[in-house]
Amino acid sequence: MLRVVHTFGRNAGSVELHDKRVVRFGRAPDNDVVFDPNHDRDASSHHAEARLEAAGWVLYDLDSRNGTYAGGQRIKRHPIASGDEVTFGAKGPRVRIEVVERRPPGPPQAHAAPPPPAPAAAYPAPTGYPAPAAYPAGAAYPAPAAAHPAQAAGYPAPAAYPAPAAGPLAPSAALPAQAAGYAAPAAAHPGHVPAAPPAGARRVGERTIAMMISSAVSAATGRAKPRGTVELNAMLHKEVHAATAGQRRTTYILASLLVVALASLAGLIVYNRSSHDEISQLRAELARLPPEDPRRKEIERRLGTLHPSNANFGRNLHDRFRKGIFMLASGREGFCTAFAVRPSVLATNAHCITAAKRRGGTIVALENEGRGQISFAVTSMRTHPQYRDSADQLTPDIGVVSIAGRAAAVLELAPREELAAAGAGDDVYLIGFPERLTDAANPVATFLAANIGRITGANGRPAAAADAWLIQHDARSTSGMNGSPIFNGQGKVIGINAGGYLEGNDETISGQKTEVVKASPYKFGMRIDLLDAILR
């Protein structure tokens, strides 16, 4: 069992307890420990996971963009010691991981019943009522100090009360205060305890009621003119208006703030829309100008000041197209990524199709996040007519496969003007399956963000827009990501990820100088309009 204490980031201060053998960390909502998708941007969607192995808990980095750090060191695999501080990205969210032993449940604890509430103090008996025996039959009944509500409203008191048949005063001639619902005198109801008012109840009306009673008493004794219903209603309205003045002020302030916020949001939407339109126009103009035209510098400077920020863009892009991403698999093993360009046609790399033919057997396309249960058989495969399976030269590494079914989402391809306007420094995004995550039983794609390094011809040199179909980028992708879509900042596909460069360096090994070939951190993709030669 793991206790995860958030020590830095939007969730700092919160504590989670996880009783699972695999605990996943990231910004995507399907993780066990979910970081804030807008604030904790250094963390990847699926960043890392802790696994309970035979020797104990081990933390694995899931090819995250910014890396996972334990004890200040970047790690790929790290045995967890209780109390380890782990950071997701150099400046991203940080947690403390504590290993907690399971404890057997103890016997249920008895809970003492709460003590009974103390009885509320009895209200004092009303004053001003003479004993009933003091009034003979037919005698005029003087108005008591606490008059009947009808008298308070301006009605005259009755002239006399009829005599009882015998003995004390009959119930029909009960005191008006009792008939109006007032508490009986202490002598008539010994030990009477009225219900206490609710805790924290506002005693706004007490002063108004006291004024009404005082007015009625004064009128009954001849000291003041009785107040009518209209006058009393006005008095009550005045008291309620004064008591709720603070609430009205708060309501006015909140309404004003809401209006300001809505106006600001509308202005931001208009600004962003105008910025996007101007960016598209400037990029289209830049694509039409020759490389030596002096106006290019001014357009490039203007583009650098207009790039709009949208913290939710990547998340929205992933959620919109995640069901259009597929893992190509043979048997129980995945080997490449593909994506829907038509309901029953998926785009991928030509070398992935070549690999599928070498594997033989049934090739299937597994829907992203389909738990391995949404599977479509591949019925045909085609590669670009100019593709050559050669390590000596780059050729259009692009192809399509047809499936026996329909994709739930089809990705949007960028038009030619947007492809011509793409250039170095542009933000790009990839969705695919890194090599170590090509699990056919659980196909869950990874989202990556990167930048274009340059766009060139096949020989790596600048070329006219029609021939500049090689897109270099810096996404930290592995072979399983081959065939994944490359999105631009408008959420449209501009290319297909195809692999990476190899770099050779001279190193001294055992006293001998040897050329060591390593994978370059720079990857490349094929521009999406190469598909036209296959889809026509």
C-alpha cells in the first residue's frame, strides 16, 4: 500500500492512499494519481508508474517528455524507499511516496451516546392578567397588558364576557392572550417549556414584534392612537430592508464581477480568433515569398509576437481524436501506430507495412483505450509508389491499411496552404504508442508535445514547398510511435512520424578509436500530402 503526499504543485498538501499493485502518475484522468492538467504542465499525460514487485516497490518512467527525478537524479527505474521525494519534470509537481503496511481491521469501537440536551429555560409567564375569579358575571373585562392581536391591529376590545354557568370562569371566556396562542400563566401550566429556537437563528424580528405589542398596549390603555395594519406593515418592511442591506450589497458586487468576467472572456475570445486569423494570413504570405525577399524578416518578427497561448489545447486535441488512433499488432504484440484518415482507412509508415508482411499471420488494428476488445482485421495494405526499403536514402515512408470496420473518429488533415506555411519553431503534437507500451491487451496511447526543427527535402537541404516533405522535430518518440500523426497548432495533421536519425561518434574503447553509432534525439516525419499518391 502506498501513501502519496503532494508536496509541490497545484495539489500540494493533499494525501492519497492507494491499495493497488500498480499505481500510475500523470495528468490524464485515467491515472491513479492525477496532476492538474492546466497547472502541472511539466508532467506528461501518462508520466510514471509504481509497481509492486517481488523485492518491493519500483518506480518506472514511462518515456515522459520532461523526465522523472528521485533524490535529484533523473531515473528510468528506481527502487522506492519509504519517504522518497519524486518530481515529475525538473520543475513539475512533486510527491513524497511512503510505503504503508496493511493492518488487519480491529474490533469495532463502541461510540458513547451523546448526552441529552439541557432543557431550555421556560419563558416567564406573561404579566398583566388578573385571576379569573376576580371578575363577576357580566362585569366589563379590562384589556390586559398583552392585548389580543385583533386589538393590536386596531379593533376594539369586547365590552363584556358572559358569565360561566357555575364555578370558575368557563373555557369559552378564556383569556384573549391564550386564544391568540400566547403561553399560559405559570399557575395554569406549571413546568411548561417552549421549544428553543434553532441554533444560530437570526433574531431579526424580535424588535419589530416588541414594537407591535407596545403599540397595542399603548392603544388599549388610551396612551396612544392604535396603529393600523398598513402602518405596521411599513414598520416591518423597514426592519427587513435594514436587516438584508448587507446581503443586497454582496449580491450587487457579485453581479458586477460576473459582468466584468463575461466581458473579459468575450474580449479574449475575439482577440484569440483575430490572432489566429492573422497568423494564418502571415504564414500564407511567408510561404509565397522567395528565401531572399527582405520582407520575410518583418513577417517572421510579427509571427513571433502573435502566437496565442492555450493551456487546454493539448488536452482538447487528445480528447477529440483519441478514438481515431490505433495500434497495429500481430498476435499479442504491437509494433506500430496508425490513425484514421477515412472511416475504414488508416495511415501509417510504409516500413510498418513491410514489417507487417514479414510477420505474417493476421494483422489487426486495436482502438486506443479499447482495452484490447475493439479490434479490426486489416484487409489490405499499400505503400507509396516511390518508397524503397533502404537504409541509404530517405524515400516517402508512408502507406495506408484498410480495416474491416469503421473508426469512431477520423482525424482532420491540414490543407496545402497550412502545409506550405509550416516552419521551424512551430509547436507540434504526437499521439502514439511508445515501444515499451505496445501492449496489445491494453492499448493506451501517449501524448507528446514538440517543436519543428526544420522542414527540408529528402537530402536535408532547403527546397521549394512542393518538395520540402521531410519534417524534423524533437519529440522523444521511440519505434512504437512510428506511424503516429503529427498535429499542428490548429489541431490538423501535417505529417506522419517515421523514425529518427543515427549519429556516429568516434570513441576510444579499450585503447582503440571506434565509431559508435547512436540514435539521435532528432526525429523526422513525412508530410501528410504524400498520401495523395495512394488515396486517389
